[in-house]
Amino acid sequence: MYGNGTSGSDVGGFNYTDEYFDGGNCSALPTSPSSVFNNDTGCYEDPVVVIVKNYWALGLVVFPILTLFGNVLVIISVCRERALQSVTNYFIVSLALADLLVALVVMPFAVYVLVSASRLRLF
């Protein structure tokens, strides 16, 4: 079913050989089910799998986790300690709640967009 084109396969009435395709890695017929046809060379080529390691994305995942931990710590400390329950600290708790929502809702999607954009070459 899949050939490398070296034997002169007859496909659709045409005799395809590697001599016609200038040798090398060029094949008239797909060599595997995952082979891709290259319009520039007119040959079937095996796809090259590129693995990109985004170590910086792992660092970006740490920020929402630290933000979550810090804001929960502020909220718990003001709620549990009677001496910290003042109007000023209630304002700090409301800011911590808003920041907590940002850490839970916005930051994970921002990390996803940055990682996807580098993979899709948008930026």
C-alpha cells in the first residue's frame, strides 16, 4: 500500500520513480500513513515533529499559585485574629478578595494565552 518510489510504482497510469523526483528523501508515494505531500517539491515527506519546551511557562504558573496563597493568608489572618479586625484591615481584605478573583479567573487564562501564542507564533 505504501511504497518509497524506488521500484517504479504505477499510479494512475503514470510510472513514478525516484529518478523523476531527483532522489534524496523524495517519494512518489506516501511512505507511511502520516506522510505529508509537499507542494513545493512534489514529494511525500515524513512530518518533522518539533517539541518546544517552554520552561518559562512553568515559571508563569507559579505566580497565580503564590497570589492565591498570599491572599488566602491575608483573609484568614484578619478573620481569625481579633486585633486585626479594623476598618482599615477590612479594606485590605476586600482588596485581597478582588486579587484572589484575579488569581483564580484571569491569571490561568493569561498563562494559557501566552503559552498558546508562542506555540502558534502569534507574538
